[in-house]
Amino acid sequence: MKIVLVDDEKQMLAGLEKLLALEGHRVVSFDTFDSALRVLKESPCDLLISDFFLDTGTGLDLARAAWKKFPSLKVVLMSASDPSEIDLTMDEDSKKKILFIEKPFRLNKLLELVKSQDL
């Protein structure tokens, strides 16, 4: 599975990239919103895993931009914030494509979410 991974915490990004690669996934990682956005608008992937709050946007903004060209893209959003405090306003179709995981999380929980999205 090709995964785009986005997190502005470089240590988290490196660890998750290594874990997902060891599981056999092709991972392209970014530590800024803008660099991830450029790739997501141009290149298809199977799964977007993104921190919710990024430097100049949100993981949900990335998903919405990618869905314009790749409407079946599945998304896992991560955040240390309480999910009830995050504005996840979206239509019903979009809600079916997004899973949320609260930081800190166990690595096996993330792997389970990735496997549940496997195409």
C-alpha cells in the first residue's frame, strides 16, 4: 500500500515511517503541510496518515484537497487534542473515509487502522 505520512514532529514522523516500511508499505513522508499538499494534488496514494494540526493547515484540509482528484482516498488523522474539541465538520461520504486516532497511541493500534484500510 502506498501511504502519504504527514507530521510536523520529525521524531514521530521518522518512527512511523520506519514502522510502516517494515510492515511492507511504500511510505512517502512530509513534515510540512505545503510539501504534502503538492504531492497529494499530483500523485495517487492508497492512504493518507496525517497529524491534524500542521504548520499552515490541517490534515483534514489535506484530505479535502486530495479528494478533489482522488475521491476514494482513505485517511487516518492523528492528534493529541481531544477529538471532541476538533472541528471535523464534513459530509457523510467524507466521514466514511476518515478514521481518527488520539496521540499518544500504541503502535499496534495504528497498524490495525492501516490494515483496516488495506485495499
